[in-house]
Amino acid sequence: MESQLPSEKTVSSKASNEEENSPKTPETYRKIISTLPREYGWKAHGDLCLYQNFWCFSYLIEGSMFAQDHYNAQPTDIFLCSVPKSGTTWLKALTFSIVTRTQFDNSTTPLLFQGPHNCLPLLEIDFYRKGMKPEPGTLPLVASHLPYSSLPKSVIDSGCKIVYVCREPKDAFVSAWHFTRKLPHGVEEPMSLEEAFELFCNGVSDFGPYWDHVLGFWKASLERPEKILFLKYEELMKKTVFYVKRTAEFMGYPFSLEEEKEGKIQSIVEFCSFEKLSNLEINKTGKYSEDIPVENKTLFRKGKVGDWKNYLTPEMAERLDGITKQQLGEFGLSFDAS
Ligand code: A3P
């Protein structure tokens, strides 16, 4: 979906194809970023830049470029992909609990002391800023918000598995708007719901256009179902035990009959529930990192399906539903957050 939003702040990209395709240094990354089309609409972490046909905060593009140039995916990697506000925190907690369940139980899991986002690396940040390198034998999980077509080539070539979670667009939008309002804004007034809605509908949102992101992974999951598991937040909410079992099998960490009898799946589901996670001290008072001022508590708001009804007018809902139907309907993808 092309962004249709006209903007005075939009400048045309001068990055040449050569620069786009060759390995880059931090300086060349920044030079390219400085030429990208920009939007200041969401007033969150600075400008959103249009990079490879998706909108992204510039501080994440540098790490994305680095990952695209240098990340060497292994067949054993498991990528957790999503648009922010689609259930990433939940998916991270669940998958982390699944793969570490023989090392930890609910009284020893690192999730007690670290936010779910700090328990595993984010491709766009950690490999670039923190110098974290995948080593054999370490946790196989890596998170990313990149669209499918922008994942490092090695992720696709290695044949590693991808778990994608997405969310009904009206709820995803409302969640994103609330989240943005909780970020530190300095002297800036946070944006109104109406302003944010206009941007979202026009494709201008974090890692948007939203529908393009979802569609990229949806198509890939139809083409390579053994490699890409496509989950919906709403279904995960309805049948959590079923999808946790399925996700564990897909990732190559199936629950044994004994574990099932012992209630291991249920125990992980309960530990990773909104109620439990949001009430852990680390998620009430902790933050992502010193330089990225995202407080863990902003990642837990309501955790409900259908909260859009409390914020969107019938006209707004109809407009978003129309875009969803137009963009995704012909590919057999629909959502239910009624
Ligand atoms: P709401 O704003 O609708 O409450 P992400 O993790 O991708 O940023 O998504 C955040 C959304 O997931 C928020 O939605 C948040 O409340 C919800 N969420 C966080 N942890 C959850 C959990 N354990 N179970 C269900 N929803 C959760």
C-alpha cells in the first residue's frame, strides 16, 4: 500500500541503488537515512522515515541496515516477527518460556527479573548497539519488526523458522495510539486520536503500512507453512493452550505427553497471562534500557480484544474495516475483534 499522505516535511530519497546495495559503515547508514522521506506525525521517537517502502523510526533503521548487511542467520534460529502493538510482548514471553522450560520453572525464570523484551535480542537494536552475536548453543530466539521483504537475506536462505503474530487493525491502531502517548514527548503535545488515525489509514505508522506488513508474512506463510507460523492475537486469546502447544511443536520444542499431563502448558499460559506479567515488579517499574526510555509498564495496557469500540466512531471503524477488506480480503485474510 502506497502512503497517500502529502507532507511538507517529505523529501525525496537521494540514496542511489548502489548505496542501497553495498555493505555500509555507520556513516553511510546515517547518510542514507538523512535522505529518506520523513514524517513527524506520530511524535514518538523522532521522525518516521520511509525505508524500503515501510515507515520506521530512524534509530531503528541504522540497526536494520546493519542486520541486513551482516546478520548471518542459522537454520536453528527462530524469528519472532510482528508489527509493534500486535502481541509481541506476549509472544516473546510465551516462546521464551517454551524453549527454556527444561532450565527454568515459574519460580526461577528470568522473566521474573527482566521484561520479556530484555530476555531475547531484537534484530534491529541488539546486534548493532550491544554487539550481541548469535553463538551456537545460545537461545535460538530473535525478535524483529522488519517486514518479511526486508528481513536479512540469510533469514530466508537459512530456512530458519518464523513465528508471526498480528492483530486486528482497529485494535492494533488503538493500542499504538495509547502507547505513543505514553512515550516521553518533551514539550510536544501527544497527537490526537484523529490525527493518528489519518496517518495510520494512509499507511504511515511504525513499520507500516500495517496491511503490507501483515500481507507479506501471510503470503509467505501460505508459500512456506513449514517455516512460517502465522498467529492472530485474537485467536491466541481465545485458544491460548491450543496455540501454545502448536507453537511449541512448530518451533521444534513439542511438549511430551508427560508434560501435558503435568499441566506444563497451562502453567506457561498462566505465567505469561496479561494479569500475571503486568503485575510483576519488573514490568511495573523497569524499562527497556538506559538509552531507549520505554517503560515496561507501557507494554501492558488492557490486553483485551475489541477495545477499539471504546475509541473509534462507527465511521472510523467502517473506514479501517474497508481498508482491511480491500487490502487483505482477496488473499483470504480477515480478522474478528467484535
Ligand atoms: P493493548 O494496548 O490493547 O492493551 P506489543 O507487545 O506488540 O507491543 O503489543 C502490546 C499489546 O499487547 C497491548 O495491547 C498490551 O496490553 C498487550 N499485551 C501485553 N502483554 C500481554 C499478554 N501477556 N497477554 C495479552 N496481551 C498482552
